[in-house]
Amino acid sequence: MSKSDIHTVNFQDFLSSQANEVAAEKMKAYMKGHFDYYGVKAPVIKQFFNEYWKENKLELTQDFRKVISSLWTRNQRECQYIAVHLLKKVKKQLESKDIEWIEQLILEKSWWDTVDFLASHAVGEIMLHEETLKMKKAEEYINHDNLWIRRTALIFQLFYKEKTDAELLYALIDSTIGSKEFFINKASGWALRQYSKVNPQSVRSYIELQKSNLANLTIKEGSKYL
């Protein structure tokens, strides 16, 4: 058994030891039945991971791609939550070559609870330092057949603050005008709301310009801090 597999087994053993059938059913229902659960609450997972990280930081850092990929194959959703905690610790080490790997994670076991982190932190971290890749992927993503990849195009700049490419953001949102998809219109509004924290006048002007075209949900979300 490889070291990465040992870590995965250790994570699963912990989750299994904390399993709660009643909680698991509630969690599954909340996620529309998309995933199975052990029934372990988020604070318990976070505390365990942080303690495990302290003791195994070097090995986890060296093998993070293998460990995350292995956790992603597991049936119980908490395994992906641990993978996200690990990715959060090592995201500064992501390189442009990792973009296709992250895209695959987005496409596998897709739902907002993992996609939003992968988009705004993992993809966002890579794109922040790769201008050419950013422009290429943004266009590719917004025209993608997959809903979650399109959502990624809208929110990968979510935490860029002053570094947000506003022209690109507005162009991407414009590309979704007419969409009836909740997760797309919500993402557009979320992106506008975040950017309004640093440039409210720009967002205000954009919403006013496109008011008759944008979805009501997008306007509502985007105007929250205006």
C-alpha cells in the first residue's frame, strides 16, 4: 500500500468511527440524495484534519495530488470534504499543469459544496498567475456543455478583489444572459456582489446598463451591498 493510500485509509477509518446513521440520512436529503454520507459534522472533520495535518504535513504536501485524487473516488461525501481541506492547505503549490486535473475534479461528483471551492480557490489560484491561460480557459469554460464548468467561469475571480478583471467578468456574465439555470444566475450575482465590495460604482453601472437583460436573481444577489 502506498503512503497516499495509507493516508486515505486513515481518513476513512476516522470517519467510519464517527459515523452517525441518522445524521447521514439528513445530510443526504439536504444534498438532494446526490451522495452517501458517514454523518460526520463539518467542525469534527475540520478539527481532525487539522490535527492530522500537523503530524503528517510533509508527506501530505509531497503526495497531495495522489491523496486528493484517491479521496475523490470514495463514495462518502466527507472524503471529498477532507480532500478540500487538504487542497486549501497546498493551493499555493498548484501549477498551470494542474488545471486539467482540477477540471476533472469539478466534473466528478459535482455539486456546489465542492465545485465552489475548486473554482474560486484552486482554479482561481492558478489563473491569477497565468494571464494567457486565464483568458483561454475563461472562454472555454463559459461555452462548456457542463453546468459546473460554466459556473467556474463566473466565480473563479471571486476572491481577486482589486485584481478582478472587470471587463472579463462582465463579458462572461453577458454570455449567460437568458439562462434559466439557478446555479448560473446565482453565480453571476455572487461574482458581482463580491466585486462590489471593492468597486461598487463599476458594479452599479453594469447592473444599471443590463438591468432589463439580467435575471432577477442575478440583480438581487449582485445588488446586496450597493
